[in-house]
Amino acid sequence: MQNQAAMSFSERNFQPVVESCEGCDRIVEEAGSQFCRSYLKPESKWRLGICNFATHAKPEITVATIRINPLKAAKRASAKKV
């Protein structure tokens, strides 16, 4: 069934894009189907998370605040004053 869905786009066999690809700037429409310009099988790029070629989705970066020992903070502050 995947072989039937694969279309020839610039002499390569590209798979149609998946729902997660909607809104990406790398999508090319040819013969009524949408294909990813950068990757042959877009569904495999979304298997483990966000596609690294996606222009419409950015990974979320979480910054953890670290609590510093108050004694160390006081020593650092006094060292900077001198």
C-alpha cells in the first residue's frame, strides 16, 4: 500500500506528507498531492518527536533554575565587592 502512495517527484519516490507536516514551508504540491522537499519519508521523521526539518514547529526548551547555597552566594557577593 505504501508503494501505491509513493509518487515520483523529481525522479525520486517521495511519500505524501503526514498531518504533522501541515504548515511547513518545505511542502511542495504536485499532481494534487503534497510532498516534503527535504525528506523522502516524512512519517519516519515524526516518529520520535518533532521533525528536524520542520519550519512550523520548534522544540520546547525548558530551563531549570538551580538553587545556590546561601553561604556560597554570600561569599561570591562579598568577593565581587572587593
